[in-house]
Amino acid sequence: MITKSLEKKLGERTFRPENPPVILGSASAVGKKEGEGPLGADFDIRNDDSFFGEDTWEKAESQIQSLALGRAVEKAELSLSDMDFVFAGDLLNQCAGSTFGLRDANIPFFGVYGACSTMSETLCFGAMAIDGGFAERVACITSSHYCSAERQFRMPLEYGGQRTPTSQWTVTGAGAVILGRGGAKNANGLPKITHFTSAKIIDAGIKDANNMGAAMAPAAYDTLSAHFRDTGRSPDYYDLILTGDLGRLGHDILVDFFAKDSIKLNNYNDCGLMIYDVEGQDVHAGGSGCGCSATVLCGHILRKMNTGELRRVLFAATGAMMSTTSSQQGESIPSICYAVAIEV
Amino acid sequence: MITKSLEKKLGERTFRPENPPVILGSASAVGKKEGEGPLGADFDIRNDDSFFGEDTWEKAESQIQSLALGRAVEKAELSLSDMDFVFAGDLLNQCAGSTFGLRDANIPFFGVYGACSTMSETLCFGAMAIDGGFAERVACITSSHYCSAERQFRMPLEYGGQRTPTSQWTVTGAGAVILGRGGAKNANGLPKITHFTSAKIIDAGIKDANNMGAAMAPAAYDTLSAHFRDTGRSPDYYDLILTGDLGRLGHDILVDFFAKDSIKLNNYNDCGLMIYDVEGQDVHAGGSGCGCSATVLCGHILRKMNTGELRRVLFAATGAMMSTTSSQQGESIPSICYAVAIEV
């Protein structure tokens, strides 16, 4: 009966919602180090207490998700009960940051796992749910916490381990985006999701879990290339192309990859290089974690889009999908990248 | 501009795709114990080697996802490259079973986390992507493995720990469903997803990680009640109402909950009670794990739907969203349940 082709699909992997979902509001909550960084003033909630009033770092991470969601809903002049769904995930085992953080929100919940690509993955889901006619308003949210991540993925903090030069600093922070249907009240002039490009799992054989930038750069290259190919847009179409947390090394690898295709990424930056003063704050290769791209998007970028300073942004958060077990078993690091075009 | 209401939404949390996505194929792969159980003959792939030819249990789990996907695509008379997306998740930390299992499939990938509810969660995503106009065909897949789950969540197998009477046995198995658009070739007479009901996080305060049936039953009750309320259907409408892995205790709690509402669940069963001979195979309260509901659905139920023996099934996989860390920190177990109505 239904024989119409997928008119929302462009090329191989890019999708163009019929009625681009609108970003009705967004908010970010961060810790001390992020608040002291170059974007500090842009974050909605800053707390110098790494426990955020809780008694464990994991509960603190849940708390910042809850804070970011509450503030985002408030900024959108909505309430939690207006949300049809929340799409959420994080780095903690079994995505516990999200489940416990959103347990009391009473919003139909979809758990998602895309490692540090989670912010853009949830935006893809949100766009599909809204443009597909299943939701009027959804929340997309993710978080990370330096202390819970170090404990889980690396060393107990108390051990005081040395970090390698290619290692990155997991951002303590959460970002939440409230998406609504194209025709929503006061939607004029607000940023919209006009396209998204899905992710393939790319594994370039990198095995060093302290060099995630190198592991993730090939995934970013794969997805961004697909996006440009599918849409026919050149990188210069965008005021800003933004990867999630490639850090210094991954950033340079990505630039090199495109240089081999004779493509110059003029307006390109990486959230991991923006959120900290990379030299001054001693974060080695830059920031990382789900909260890195989430807080930079929700705190800094969307603020600039709302004032008109940025009009076309390609947000491509990246994820390294290893676990401590897979690394201990000698596996390489499969990586992933979802790209979301946000335009005013 | 867009002011039409959500005509796909029924009541509070249930959705009715405009063109019900069709189950074009499905397959299951299981281990020795499952092959010896009462449904053994229904599974597509059985292997007595708990390593499935790999050198670790985690790699074995990835391998069974890959096997189930390959067979499901084959049964649907399609190839991997026909899939627009794969939605996948599992219980391993960072969902490594899925990432590594699907790394070579070269299908655009969305990682999902719903603990043991993952099979029904991925079907919700698949239905939204297809009916929303974003995909023609998708794969939905999940897995679990007794040995990888025991090692990660409980004790090293070598320790030989005693299991409590309320504990359940994690299924070694994977299930994969291939969904296609309503108008797909040869779709007549195939099972379709006619409705799905989204999940809220329900936490009844249970803290015993060896009693997940009790933790999850309230979530099943919440979602099934919403489904009946939203659709106006009584439980008797369905030939079979199927929860994921409540086990003996959770099954009885759910029946009790509905009895308090003066509702009798006549055609109700739980995958965790079906997959094993609960007494004879010494599995205590029954089977569990993402693979439990996935293999019972893909191996047993859909087979019966394809022969017309079952025509209306409400598939409600349940998930317990704790982590070892949250349990060690004294937290209770938030639970979740997505219900999917499958009808011929």
C-alpha cells in the first residue's frame, strides 16, 4: 500500500525532517573546573562542590542531569509534564546517571547509549519522534562527571595516577535540550534541527584507551563526509562545524583527513578544545565525556544561535564505544559519530 | 504552521503507527541450556559451546548478536545492506555486546539501553523510525550471556556462589527482528506492530538485586495498565500477554496487582518461565536477561504468529535499571517496561 519512497532521506545516511523540530530551550549544569574555563559564564548552573550536595559522585552526576533538565524546561517556559518523552544516556555502567537522575521526572523514558556521542544521538531520536508524529515535545539529555568516570574507567582518584599527554579530562556537566514541533508557539527565530546524519561504527584499530581522539576522529570523518556528500553542502556552508570531544590530537587528525580530500575545514572547532583553557587548566589533550559536547552545545552554542551570532551549526558529537573489559581483552576501540545540522 | 494534533497518540502513553510496521523476519541464537529447555526446538541457532568459538564470554555474546542478525536478515530474504538502521543494546557495561557484535555489519547504528526491556524498546524505536518516514527496513536486536552477566553483575563463576531462591538465570542468547514498512513486498499475513506503549521509570523501593522480579513487576503493571487504559482494550483482547523476565515471583506479583483492580490476566505468561523447565533445569525463579524475552519472542512467539497459532500478542519486556555501583551505594532498583502490540 505504502510505496512512497523515503522523501526525508537524502543520499545514503542523512535525513531532513519534513518540519524541522525547534529547540525551544536548553540548559547546562557544570562543576568547578568547567565554570572556571573560557565558557564559564555561559553555563546556566555552576557548582564548586563536585558532589553537588550528594554523597557520591554517581549521585552527583544524576543530580546534574536533573538540574539541567529542570532549568531547560523552565527556560522553554514549559513544565516536565509537557514532555512526551525524554531520551537520555550517559557513560556510567548501565547508564545509571540517567536512570537515577530522571527517576522522579515522571516523563516517558527512552534510554540511549552512544558514549560521548549521546547528545547528538538523542537529538536524532528527538527529531525522529517529533517529525514522525509521535511527540510534540521531548527532552534530550546527557551527562558525565570527572570523578565517576575516572573511578569507573581508569583509576581511583586517590591513586593519583599520572595521565598520558594524549589523555583527556572528562567534563563534569550535563546538557539538556527541549525540542518541539515546527509549529510550536514562538518558534520563529529559534534554532531548528534541519538535518541529521546517522552513524556507522568505525574501528580504525586504535587500542589505546588514553588516546580516544585518535580512535574517534575516523568516525567523525566518516559521518561528516557522508553529511557533505548527502546534502551537497560544502563545509563552508556552516558557520561552525563542531565535533564533540576529539581533543587536540583528534582535531588535528580530522583536519588532516579532510586535507587529503583537498577539503579545508575553515570553521571547525572541537568542544573538547573550547570548554577548558587546554594549557592553563592542565587538561592535556582537552575535554571529553558526554557532558563535554552537551554543555558546550547547551551552554555556549545555542546561546550564540539565539542571539543570531551563529546561524548554521553542524554539531557532530563523537563516541568511543569501548568498555574496560573490552580494552583489557585487547580489543580496539569502535567509534561513532552522529551529525545534527542546527540552523536559525 | 503545524497544528495537527498527534493523531498517532492514544491516551497518555500509547502510540498507533499510521501504517503498522511489518515483522519481515526474526531469528534467535542460544546456548546449551536454552537449547535443552522446553522451547529448544524453536530457536534458529543452538550452540553447546558457551564461547561460541570465541575466546571470551563477552566476545561470545557479540558473536551471538551477529549470528542472530545474519539469520534474521536471511529469513527475511534481505541482506544487511538493506537495513537503514540497527537499534541494539545489551547488559554489558557500555553495551559492548552490541557495539562489537555489530561492528562489521556496516549498518547505521543506534545504541539503546533499556536493560532487559531492550527488545521491546528497540521495537518502539524501529516502529517510530519506519512509521515516521525515516527508514524502510530496520533491525532490532539484543542479547545476554549467562557467563558475562554473572562475571559483571554478581560473582566470578569460578567462585561457585550460592544463588538465592528469588534469583534468576541469565539467558545466553540473542534475538533479532527485521521490521519493514507496511507496504513491503509479501507483507500480507505477517505480524505487524500495531501499537506501542512507552515506559515510565518506576521504583517501588526494592533493593535486592537478587529479586529483580519484584523490582520490575510494578513497572510491568504501570505500562500494561496504561496500555489497557489508552487503547480501551481488555487483557482478553490478546491471545497472549507476555512479560519479559519477571520470573515466578514477579509473575505472581503482577497477577496480584491486576487482581486488586479486579482484572484477571487469563492469557498471561512470562518469557522467564517459558524458556526453561524452571524446576528441572534448576534456574530458581526463572530466566532473565535481555536475551530472555528476545529469544522467546524471536524463536517461539513469532513462529506461532507466522503459523497463525497466535494472532494478537502484547509483548512487554521489562528492565531493572540498577548497576553494581548503585546497588553497592544502597540505591533501590528503578525499573521500566515497554509494551508492543503485535498482531497478524
